[in-house]
Amino acid sequence: MEDTNQLIEQRKANLAELNELGVQPFENKITPTISCQGACAKYEAGELNDESEVIIAGRMTAHRDMGKSQFIDVKDGSGRIQVFANKKIIGDDAFKVVKCLDLGDFIGVKGLMFTTKMGEISVKAQEVTVVSKALRPMPAKWEGLSDTETRYRQRYLDLIANDEVKDTFLKRSAIIREIRNFLQQRGFVEVETPMMQNIPGGAAATPFVTHHNSLGCDFYMRIALELYLKRLLVGGIDKVFEIGRNFRNEGLSRRHNPEFTMLEAYEAYGDYESMMELLQGMVCHIANEVLDTLIIEHKNADGEVTKTIDLTPPWRRVRYKDLVKEKAGDDWFDLSPDDRRERALEELKLQGDIEAECEDFEVTNAVFEKLIEPTLIQPTFVTHVPKELVPLAKTAPDDSSAVEVFECCINGQEIAPAYSEQNNPVEQRERLEHQAGEEQQKLDDDFLVALEHGMPPAGGIGIGIDRLCMMLLGQESIRDVILFPQLRPKS
RNA sequence: GGGUUGGUAGCUCAAUGGUAGAGCAGCGGCCUUUUAAGCCGUUGGUUCUCGGUUCGAGUCCGAGCCAGCCUACCA
């Protein structure tokens, strides 16, 4: 962007004038003795008084010019503090420097703490150091920045202008920190596995392709973490997890970003039920630590509460088939496949969602995904999922058509699936071969060889971190919990 | 990919087919305790791009670009 305009020219003129005054903004350096928020808090607590000298630093976000006095808002990562700059106190030359400041500049201020006549805790400036000059104007302070495209493409402006956006991302960071704390306290080992893979396995999704020059071959960006983490179970890391990016070459939407963050965790000698305890405990731990509550309220633009999610355990458990019968009729599973299809199309109005070539289980699953999942706002473990949907799980002992799996739905979205992991290499090979169909090159034989060396029985879980954040932070778009969501490149 | 809504000053937004505007920010002036400071004055535009219709287009038509929402693939 080589664009120039009057506002930029004026700022450059101010920079030139600073240079003439002997100030080299980008060469200056300052070491703050305290944060803006810290200075306010300590003064309020009586730990600092009117004799206390402090050095604060931050971005100038507002100023009120009173002629021979200026009030300047300075903001750092901790918060805001007001600076009082008076011509007589700091001297004529220094006051000329203050006059050259523009909103957005980074400055350091040395001075004494005091309270203004209006009762605001402030720093009475003795010295002002310009440490970075902003050559472009900031978004307007009052309106903020609302243009979504600018907010996503230039997220730094969004973070400067909208405190609640910054808060959301700080909380996202805290959520991930608490996930690590929770798992590490329970003896889980964090690992890193390849993002560039020969065969992209562990999920049914279209991968991105990339190329390695010196090896002379293509690689796929991973679509799941699963198969490598299971190799580690084989290798004797009994409790293992990874938090990392997955890449799927599919459409973008309110709920989908091409790269998204997954947590996968595996526990030897666990099963899908121990994973329920793990997930429920983890989410409640996060909510308590980060939000200090188990009641999550989602609000609309007007601040009205649109839904309330209660995370208080124990969470509801219900079988997939029971939910389907509730919605589609008690006799649903007694019908012939043709009758089921007809009921789905006619009575349940799923015309747009069921293709002619859909198999029978896909018809039932359309009922689940379209009519049931969106209604599961409160935490719900959906268990005994049809085996066709999950090729990597163990068959349920009391229902041979289902697998030992739960899908945890919260906020109308699937947040986490978990399995009793399939560790029978013969059965696993058959299932994967069947799933690969004609595309046998997609079969990860190396993984199957690993299983043949013996994998302990294990419970495994995958959690979509972005969606978890959406649910916990009350965001309706995945783009509002990802700092730099994928957009089409400009120009 | 399909449908739909939108793109105007740095920001937030106006403008029946008839001189492109306001608030904030900026710039100049006044002001030594302000809080979205105030008062006076004032600069600032490829109306997303390219074509078309018209005496005349920000506005109507066509194509394209970018984005939001819905939808599809999927988590």
C-alpha cells in the first residue's frame, strides 16, 4: 500500500519537526517502571503517593488540548492511564515535542503520580519520550472499527479499537493454557507430530497438497492428528495429547476456517466413558478458571441474552438412536430403507439434504445433523453412534450396529467426538480398506503395521478448539475467535 | 461452488437520475485540571473497478473484484 493522503503527510511533517527538535522517535528507548494499570492500582491502594516517580509507556490513544496543558491517554497491555503535560512543568522545548504528538504514537512518560481536580489518577509528566511515531491514523475512538473486512485483514486495528475483541483473544489464550494445565496435571504428555504427511489420514476430508523440492514428492497438510498419536500409544506413551492446526481444503463458513485448531488426547486403558469424564472435567475447569462461571450467556448485538448454556455436570447422555426416534418417529428403525428415505424427504422436509445416492445410514444421519444437532444447546453426550460413521472405533458390546463413541454437542454444534479406539489390527484394516474404496493409495499402511505391533486399548478424544472458544466466549462466527481468519487475498 | 445483501473522506454513516454531505479525527486559532473537553474557522473524495444507457450516473443496466449472511462439502 503506497497510498498517501493528507493525514499521513501531516504525521510525516510532525515527524520531521520532531527531528528538527532533536528527537529521533524510532531510535529512542524507554524502560517503564510500572504498567499503566499497575500505576493506577498501586496509587489507589496507597502503595504509591504524590511523591512517587514512575515511568510509564504506551500508545497515545486520546488527548485533550487545553492550550498550555494537555491531557493524554496512554494505553499499554494492562490498560489506560492519563498523563498531564503542562508547559511550565516540562519546559517550552519539551512542550513543543508534546505538540508534535499524534494519536497512535508510542511514548514514554516519566513523572509523579497525582490526582486531578476531577479525581482521575494521572501522571504529571516531567519528561516525555517519543519512542515510535505512528504515520497512519488510528480508527476513530468513539465509533471504533466495525468494517468486518478491515477488522479481519488488519486485526491489529481491531485490537486497538475494540477492547472486547482483545479480551476475546486473551481469553482464548487462557482457555488453551488451562487445557494444557488440566491435561498435564493428569499426566498427559504433549507432543508434536508431522503437519506434512505422506497420506492424510484420521478423517474424511479434502487435504491441501504441497510439494517438497529436494525429496521430489508431494505432501499433504494434515487433516487430523489421530494416526500419529496412536502410533505413540503403540510406542508406549500412554497418555498423550497434541494441540495443533489441521488443514482442510473445503468451504469457508461461519463455522469453518481452512486451518483450525484441534486438541486430540489419547489415554491407554481408557474408553469413551473415561473420555466423557475427561471432557466434562476439562470444560468445567476452563470455564471456572477463565470465566469464573459455569453459566455461559450468548448475547446479540443489542446485548440481549439469546441463549444460556449451563455447563454444570453431569451432562446429559443419550443414545443416537433414541434422539433420532424422538424426532423421526418411534418406528423409524423398523421401516424399510425406502420408507425411511420417503419419510425424511416428505415429512421431515430434508429434500435439499439427501442426495439420491445417499446410503441408508446417511439418510438417518441427515435427520441427526439437520434436525437434532442444532437443537442441542445444552451439553449432551450422544452415544452409540452408527458404526458406518466412525471407522476407527470399537463396536459397542450391546449393539453391533453401533460403536463405542460419543459426540458431545454444545451450542448446537459438535464440539468433540470421542471413541473407544479400535485396536484390533485385522478389523481396523478391513474398515479402512472398505472406507478407502477404490482409492487404496489413501490407505495408511504404515499405521496399520503399527497397530499390528499392538496398541493398548485406549480412549481418544478430539476437541475443536475454535468451536469450544465460540461456545465459551459467546461468539457466533469462527472468524471472531481466530486472529487472522482466512480471506481471499486482496488484489 | 450457488443464492442474497453490501462497498461513498482516516473512522462511523447520509445523499428521488440533477452542485457528493454530516459527526468524529485532522489542520489553524482561543483556553493552565480535561474526560467522546469546549468555542471559532477550515482542509480532505478515482463514490471498489471496467463498460453501457442518459443532456446528466454514487444512484439505472452489464461484467468483474472484495466482503457479510444463508447454503453446499465438512469439524
